[in-house]
Amino acid sequence: MNRKLKIVCIGNSITNGFPYPRSRSFPSIIREASGFDVINKGNNGESTADVLARFRHDVLDHHPDVVTIMSGTNDFIYNTDTPKGAIEKIKIMCQWAIDSGIRVILMTSLLTDAPRARREWIDTEDIDYEEVNRKILEYDSLMQEYGESANITVLDTRKAYMEFAERIGMDAAFHDGLHPTIGGYDFLAKLILEVLQKQ
């Protein structure tokens, strides 16, 4: 019998599935739809530094076939790193995974719905969501460049999700201006499944 494909999904609250039960997260939806062995290692509020710090234990020690990595937004919301600094941490994770024979799928970060994030997430002078979005765009561009140079799959989640949001409406796509709705998590799972099926 063929062994099930084993996937670890690591990242921040969007990987975790916030604010819904983990059963509605995109890793769980992938597991249910495919029968793959999918492990959710998303933690709310984490930066790329946080994800890097636990990458060996939470990814490498599980010996998966594939890892999805989605991290970066919190670096810019809480101003803990720059786009260039965040991508350097992503590069370290990718190299560790490649050295361990693990296929990497990088996921670009979703833009925020700035007015709604201000109303429903955190409203403070310390957070400029337009500046957060500018940094996300720079970070995602750096990620695309790195993916091309290192022959790593980069799933342009940001572009695909914004097209999805334009079709169904921002309020239907974003729970609070930052996190997807249940329908949004379904959409992310389908995107990843499409990439996995192409391998």
C-alpha cells in the first residue's frame, strides 16, 4: 500500500484557522478532501522569527513530504521586522526543508482590508494598515524573486485571494479585515490542493 502524502502546514493565525475551530482551517480541509496526513502547525500572532524558532521541531522532526509556509503579516502589523528581514528568515526555513528532502510551498501573505481591520481588529495609532499592505507587497515580491531563483514553488495566495474577494465581496471574504471567512479558508485549501495535484 502506498504511504499517505505527509504535509506540515506552518505559519501564523491564518494557518491556524483563526477565529474558527481548527476543523475549519485550510490544513483540516485539505486533510478531509484528500486523505493526506496533514499536520497544522499554525500559531496565532506569530512572526517569521517565531516560526523559524520552532521550525526544526514542528516541521523537520515530523519528516513530512511537503511543508507549506505562510508567515510575515505580523512582522509588519507589530513592526518587528522589515520585508527584507522577514524573507531572510523564510530562506533559512526553506533551506532547512530542502536539505531534509522536503518539498516547500511558500504562500504569499494576504493584504488587509485596511478600513475594516481598523474597525474590527486593532485600532491604534501604532498600526498603519496601508503601510502594512505596502510592506506585504514588497515582501511578496521578494518571495516571488526568491522562489524563481531557488526553484521553490510560490503560491501567490495574495493575488488569488484578492480576485476571490472581488468576486464575492470583501465582507464575504474577510472575517475582520485580516482573517478569511469560512468560505475563504475553503478557497485557500483548494488553491493548495491544485498545487499538490500538479506535482
